[in-house]
Amino acid sequence: QVQLVESGGGLVQPGGSLRLSCAASGSIFSSNIMGWYRQAPGKQRELVATMTSAGTTNNADSVKGRFTISRDNAKNTVYLQMNSLKPEDTAVYYCNVAGIFREYTYWGQGTQVTVSS
């Protein structure tokens, strides 16, 4: 069983920054994809950013230039540095770890990010 523990969400003013962290524990193959998705009220869950264990990234157009994903493979931890936050970034952010071929996928419990003045 795999557990994902997220931290770092909260309330921030427009233009501010937050850093999310997600630590994975349990049986995880060394080759995997870790990343972040988000879901705003009334909307579907959407990809924010992912990174493979080899370092290949995939970022949503809406966050390019503002959000940076990184990971520490030794710690099975993925991070999301969010800068220049906008009100439209408000959502519950979910951590995800999946197999390279999507043969498995696990989700964190979600952390709320609210951007408001």
C-alpha cells in the first residue's frame, strides 16, 4: 500500500507564493511519475504538473512560468513551488504517484490552496 502525505497549502494573497510538498511511502517502484493535480469547485480535476523519476516534466499551460515542480527521488518526495499566484489558482491540490505505464495510481488526500485578498 502506498501513502501520500501532502503539506503546504493555505491562504495567500494574489501575487504571493506557496510551496507544496508530498511524501510517498510504501511500495513504490523507482521508475514512476509524481505530480500535482487540482480541482476547483464545480470543475473537473486537472493536471498541474508532473515529473518522471528521470526528470521529464509536463506542465499545464496555465501555470507555465509561474509554477515549478521538483522531486527528491531518495526521499520519494515531490514539490510544487507556486509563484505569482492568481485567484483562479484556488483549488484543492492533489498529489499523485503513478507507474510509468499508468499501471497503478495513488492519490493524496488533497490540500486547499486559496488565493484571495
